Amino acid sequence: MTHDDFVPLRVLSITDNPHEAAGGADRVSIAAFDPLTLRQYHAAVVTFGPGYRDVVKRIRRHDDLQVYLKPIFLLNTHGGEIIEYGRAVLDGEVQGGAIDRFLKDHEAVITGINTHIAQFTSAPQEHAAHQYGLAVKAIRFIHSRNNPIQPIRFPKSIYAYSYPFIDILITGNHYQQFTLIDFLENRNLIEGTFVDRVHCCSFCYASFLNFREICVNCQSPNISNEDLIHHFPCGYMGPESDFIRTSKLICPKCRKNLKHIGVDFDRPSQVFTCSVCTHSFQEPGVDALCVNCGKTIAPEKLLYRTLKEFKLTPLGEASALSGIVYSLQEELRDNIEVVSMDKFNVVLNLEIERVRRYKKSLSTIVRLVFDNYADLLTQLGSASTALSRQIVAEIADFVRNTDLVAFIDDRTLLFLLTETSISNAKIAMDRLTKRITALITENLSVGLKLSYKSLALDGTRPYNEVLKELAAHE
């Protein structure tokens, strides 16, 4: 059923009161609720109570986009406390019993979400119980709400933060929400702005850490500290316990009474003493005890997780509409060796040095850009997978064993063509771009903006300046 079939606005009330559920055709008890029923409605209103969380999970984890994407509102008649995590997987909260007024005020929101849903087509990946299926559901939720997803502080989680809608999709370990976020970001489907950074256990990834001062000799946290006292007249310096005599401070060296701090003495620092090995020291060590798994980790060996607020990229928008989460990078890696940018930069720097030293070798670097790759995926929909594989086949046929390939992002490739003059590189690239363009324009009647820039390596410029000049040509 499409959005146009909904006349007028229909809302299903899912209530924890079975007597109330029998009161009308648009009401159902929690026990009798079937998520597929939502296909016939614009939205659901769930009554706050013991079973409402399970209802929300059943809806959001469903495979049918006409179910899991539907707006869900919470009817909170008794003023129950809803944690921020719960609000993040809902589309609003109805306080008291003014549900008709609330729905009227939110009609534009409900209609807007259903309009987005009507734009989506069901895709095989959406039903798959793996990262690709979850990825489609995640980006379609972001697209349908037209809002970024934000991490929230979540004290009940050992990971300190949560992305609630991503988390609610996960049926296993809650850490998988961050794995899914990485999956989306690495494929250029989402882009984020910094929110926070947290320390993580390098064994279980939890952020429930206890940072402790420890003995530098035996690493025991069973240490105590006291002030050091410096007696000005005689120069003696020692722990405060050496000076305490009944209620007075008496210098153990010269036996004089210490009366005025800053005049007779001062406290320049502290001294720590280990209760296990009796070692004394002025600067304690630090370790982190993971409260979740019990492992002890040195601070420099802890992992870090960067939390961001994410929105869809143009490629993410296209993938949400088509239902296809396709990575040109992954497909190409299955056919040829694709290196990381770090490795590419190292080899490029070595090649520049080789050219500079021997002055006989000719090598060329090329930057190939699929300018409207995201738009192409949007227009082609499910046919984009087959097309992308044909493009990959052309690139794989073009690359020699001695060439180096890396991705800057999902639409930009770098080629290091060794022992290839810039004139020969241009001939080869013209042939490649012509063949790729022909795949699209001749068979699919969809335009592709494909461009490349090439530079000869003459050994006079470092690799970062070469890459900067290539990028400046765009």
C-alpha cells in the first residue's frame, strides 16, 4: 500500500489495556498486536506500560519497510519517566490524554515520513540478516526522518554512549551498533561532526573504566600519600609523619617547633608509599581497570572511540532510495589489489625519490573521479549493482600488476602508473573513461560525469604537493 492509499489519516492505537483495545477498530491490545497490521496505517500510538518497549522493538526490527519505518508515538497518560534512549527511537510523546489534538498538530510530520516511505522500494538486502540489511534499514530511517542521528549518554550501557535507533536494530551484543556505524561511515554512506571521544577497554571495548594511581614498583593500587615538609632553618625535608609529635609539628633533625607555614616551613609536594612493597615515590603510576571484564590496561594501550552526529551523504541518500548498499571499493578489492592511502603515499614517495635519483624513469599519477556516482545509483536503483560490477571489470582490465590503486573516497580513485609517460597514461585513461561511459550511455541512457587528471612524476616535488596539485584541478 502506498501513501496515496491512506485516506484519511489512520493511526493504530496499541494499548496495554485489553478492555480499551476492544473499544474501536483502530485499537489492538499488546498481546494481540501483529506488526504487519501497521502496513494499513500511517502511524502507531503505543500506551506507556510494561510491554511498550517490546512493541517498539518488534516494530523497529521488522523487515518490512512499511512497518519498521512507520512513526511511533508514546501515549504517556500517567506521566511515566521516559529515558532519552527511549525517546530517540520514538517520533514523539503524547502527554496526558489529548491524543487527537497531538495527532492533528503532528499531521505534517506523519505525512512527511509516510511520503518518504512511499519513495522506497523493497530490496533483498533489506531482509538480509547481516550488515548490509541493517545498513539499508539504518540509512532509510535517517532519510525518512530527515534528521541526523546523535549519540546519547547512556549510563545503563557499559559503552557509555548509544545510537538508540541503530542499537535497537541489533539483537546481539550492543557493541555491534558501533560496528554498524563504522560500516556506514567507511562506505561513505554517512558523514559526521565531532561530539565526544571516550576511552575503551582494549579487550572488551567497554568504557566502564576505573583509572587508578598505582605503585611504580609493584603496580599495586594499595598506596597512601602524605605531604612532604621542608623545614627552612635546618633544611630537613621528610614526610609529615616524621614531624608529628602529639598535636605539634616538631622537626626530627633539630627538634624545633614548626609554627608558621611559609615562615618556618612549607609543603612543597607529596610522597606516596605502597602498602604492599613499602616503596616510596613522589609520582605514582596510572592504570585503568575495566569494570566490565576485569582486565588492567595501561592508559597508552586503551582504545578510543570518537562519537559523531551523523547525516547521510549523497551516496547514502541514493542508497536509501534504491535499497542497495553497494561499495565500489569492496567490489574492486575483490578483483585487484587496492591499497590504503597510507601505503599509497609511502610508495608514491619512494617512486618520486627513484625518479629524482636516476632521472631516467617515467611514472605518472592519475586521479579518476566519478563526479555524479551517487546520482547514478539513484537513477538506476537495483540495476546499479550490475552496472558497478561492469565498471569494476573495466578498471580491473586496465590495471597492470605493476600499478598501484587506492581510493580517496567511494567516487575517487588514484592510480600510480609506473614506467608510464604522461602521454601514454592519457591514451590509456581516455580509452578507460570512454569504455566506462559507453557502458552507461549506450545501454542505460543515463549520463555519467567521469573525469581524470594526470601528472608526470619528475622527482622535484614531495608526494603531498603532488596530491594537492591533482586535487586542485577539480
